[in-house]
Amino acid sequence: MPIRTLLLTALAPAIWGSSYIVTTTFLPGHSPLVVALLRALPAGLLLLVLVRQLPPLSLWPKLLVLGALNFSLFWTLLFLSAYRLPGGVAATLGAVQPLIVVFLSAVLLKTQVRTVAVAAALLSIAGVALLVLTPAAKLDTLGVLAGLGGALSMAAGVVLTRKWQPPVPPLTFTAWQLTAGGLLLAPVALWMVPEMPVFTAANILGLAYMSLIGGALTYILWFRGLARIDLSQVSLLGVLSPLSAVILGWLLLGQTLTPNQMLGALLALFSLWLGQARLPWRRRSTANPAE
């Protein structure tokens, strides 16, 4: 059923919202490149062992592009913006991703730019801004560029994942992309950070969570949803990431919720409802084994 697919896909960004707390609590001060590498490669190799299927050589160029966009480039920029910007600023910059997806889909997939999709994307940006921005938020040029670059990278990865979807299950496709992303990161991380840092037990726990739960599990659900749901709809689910981050901060860190944040949460959820209720559902043929 579409609602089941939607709920399973929504779990991914809801879990990603915990990355803000995990990064700052368990992995403070670590190189974004190293964290991204250790999040992607172990998860990809583990999934490869499970699926026992290597991609054909002809598919590797596309996999390297997808691995870069969805993982190596996106995660590096994500961690860089998280370290250099307040979480609210980083989350707001990331919220432009659904809007980028709408227009990239029109260019690369020849989809129609619907007014309701643009409106829902703009409302989601406004909702996230109210939810997470504070008057004391400071801007850092490199952090802002990293945040916008991360949003563009993820949006391009979302669209090209749909465009280049091979006839394999989501588990296999996730294993291939994670491994490709990790392999791309390895030489860059070794060059930029020649001495691997020493990790504490807390660091290892954080990395295990980010790799297995925040990486492997969530991206299996995410890529499954990308194969079945209209891209403008699935990209709007990203508002659940900052929303869950705020809720977790309230529950676990004792942070307070202001009226502006509650208004932002309602606006973000309304944008999500608007996109899901007003846009047509699109599913590929169930004969495709990728689904």
C-alpha cells in the first residue's frame, strides 16, 4: 500500500535527525572526511557480504557518481556544515533540497513542475527556519557554502537514483552505492588526514550507530521509497529530520520549545501533508525486482 511505503520511507529522515545529537555528543572535533568514510564504507561492505552480488562493470561509472552525490560528497559537506554552523542554520540550508529536486526532476526526468510541489517546498523551508533558527545564529561562509552544496548534492543524488535505478532490490542497490561512496572517500581521507585519529569507546559507539542505523538501514528504506514515490513527495519527507532533531533535543537534552518552534513544526508538517495529499502517487510496475 502507498501509505505503508510512505511511512517506511519517512523513517529514514526521522532517524537522520538524530545525527545532530550523535555528531556533537559522540564525535565532536573529528574530521568530517573520516567520519563520512567510517560511516559509509563499513556499512557498504557489510551489505555486500549480505547480498553476495557485485555490480556489473558497465554500471560502475553511474555508481561512482551516485556514491559521490548520496554519500561521499553529501556526508562530507553535511558534517562540515554541522561543525561550522549552528544546527539550525545547517538544517535550514538543507531544507532547500525539496525545491531543488522539483526543478532538477523537470530537467533530468522531464517531469512537470507543479505549483503545489513548489508551494509545499517553500513552506517546508519556512517551517524548518522557524523550527530551528534562533536570533543568535551566526553565519560562517564556508559552512553556508557546505550546507548549500550538501543540499544540491543530495537533490542530484535523489533524482539520478530514480533515473539510473537498476533492476535489483533496494538492499543490493544500497550496498553498491555505499561501497562506491566509501571507496571514493578512502584516498581523499587518507591524503587529507594521514594519521587516523584514536577513537574512544564513545566515538566507536557513535560511528556504529551512524554507519549501521543512520547509514545502512535508513538508506535501504530511502532508496526503496525513491523507486516507488513521486520524487517531489519523497524529498519533502526531509522536513522530518530537523523536526526529529528538535524533539530529541527537547526530550534528551532538556531544550525548550518556543512558540516560534511550535509554529514551525506545524508549518513543516502542513507542507508535508500538502505535498502528499495534493500530488498524484506514482508507482513503477511491481514486476520490477528493484521494488
